[in-house]
Amino acid sequence: MLLESFPVGPLACNCTLLGDEERHEAIVVDPGAEIARIHRRLSELGLALKQIIVTHAHIDHVGGALKLKRLTGAPIYLNAADLPLLQSMELQASWIGVPAPEVAPPDAGLDDGQTVGLDRYPAQVLHTPGHTQGSVCLHFAPLNLLIAGDTLFAGSIGRTDLPGGNFEQILDSLHNRLMALPDETRILPGHGPETTIGAERRGNPFLQNR
């Protein structure tokens, strides 16, 4: 298995590339920007892109998805509850002062319990609303790995003051979905450094006293 996670774009969204070097295929999660860089890395590794998975439809996570699809032919996956956000790129772009990227409806949904990813490295979709209504995490149980989008960060959680956000809802998602995972689960968040479920259970202030 090949796993690379690196920040892209002005908001430093963590884009993750997970590849199967034996079968020469990969998925990319949250290609928010710097698509030429992402595409070049896939080419360097000799990997065919099978899926583009977007954890939620904020501009910094979805902004480059359509461009990457056009370069590779890979389908885009997004939870349907975030379609209203996908249609608000002009507004989102105005928040951070960048041009609005071109977007299009996803090719497939990301429903709770759905299996996505590669044949040898499958992930279960965990619908974790709160940061947005369509926010999802990807749990690669055999790898003890969670790609958490903006639901959970090292020492913090996703903001809930933007359209579609709900503080009580994200706390419910965190406590009832993510804290049910084993402590040793490695977390790749949507921004910032990686962490583990155990570290967040012990030290994240949003996960105490509930």
C-alpha cells in the first residue's frame, strides 16, 4: 500500500492519495486544488485513478475534483446532502477571495455504510454530519485508518458556523460514530497533523464531559 497526504490550496486542505502498487490503481480524497501536482504524482507512481472521493463540499476540499476527473476519467463521489453547498461555489469563493472553480454533480453518492476505495483496501463510509450536512469519514478498518475530513482534527473539531453546520450534530457524530472506533485508529484529518482516536479521546477538549 502507498499512502500520501499533503496540504493543497490556500487553506491547506489535506489531500490524500491511497494506492495499490501491485494493481497500479489509486483513489484520491479531497483534491481541493493543485490538480497538476496531484496528477503528476499519480503519473510518477504509475497509478490509474479509480475514484475521487470528496468528504464534504466546501471549496477547499472539492474545488479541483472536476478538473481531476477530466484528466483521469475517474468518477467523483459526494454525499447528496451536500449538493446545496456544491451549488454555492460563487458564495464560497467570495469568503476566501478566490475565483470560483467549475463544479458538476457527482457521479455517485457516499451513503452511510457504503463501501468505497480499492478492492484490496476498502473503506466504509461513515456519515458524520455537523460540519456540513453531507460530511463523511472513510474508515479503512483493516488498515486502522480513518480519513476524517473536517469532522475531527488533532485537538479540535470542524467549525459549525458556516451554512449546513450544526454544533450538537457534530458532537453526536463524534461521540456516537468516531469514538466507537479503536484507540489505535490513525486519523488523517482534513487540515493539520495526523492523530489517533485514542489521543483525541483523552485530550480533545470537545470530547470531554459528555
